[in-house]
Amino acid sequence: VSVVLASEQEAAIPTVYALEQNYPNPFNPSTQIRYALPEDAMVTISIYDMMGRKVRTLVSQSMSPGYHTTLWNATNDRDEPVSAGLYLYTIQAGGFRQTKKMVLLK
């Protein structure tokens, strides 16, 4: 009997950093943001309005390699609801940085 676990575990760890499009988009009342880390990294995921003001910091911690998901419930850092509109979300992990757009409909 032969059991191979190493290849299954390797497949679960991404080879590159990635920030996926949020789902659902447009959204109301909440949306998921998935991202991939190929190695241990300090990760910051922040939401910005179209004026460039930071609305919410969703993640700010060291994370292990793998696929991760975070949820945004359309509130700011004071847990107050934000208005409908276009928002940007950014990931900073190690030397990787990427930004995407999302739409909150009410």
C-alpha cells in the first residue's frame, strides 16, 4: 500500500501571490475577498473610498502560506455602515501589492 500526501499538500500552497476579485460584486450587505500567499508574510488588506481615504483595515497580521478569505460587511473601522458606491481594496504582502475595485449597492 502506498500513500502520497506530499503532492496534495504542495497543491494547497500557491506558487505566487494573488488577490482575487471580491465575490459577490456588486454586493450588499457583505462580500468575500480571497487571496493567496506562497510564503509566510505580513499581510495588510485595506479598503479605500474613491477619494483615497482609508475606510477599513480588514487584515493586518502575519499569515502562513496558502489560500485565505476575509469578509467585509460594508462598515468602516468604527463599525458604522458606509455609503453605496465604488471602493478599492488593496493587499500588501511582502513585496507584493495589488489593488482591485468593488461596488457596494444599497
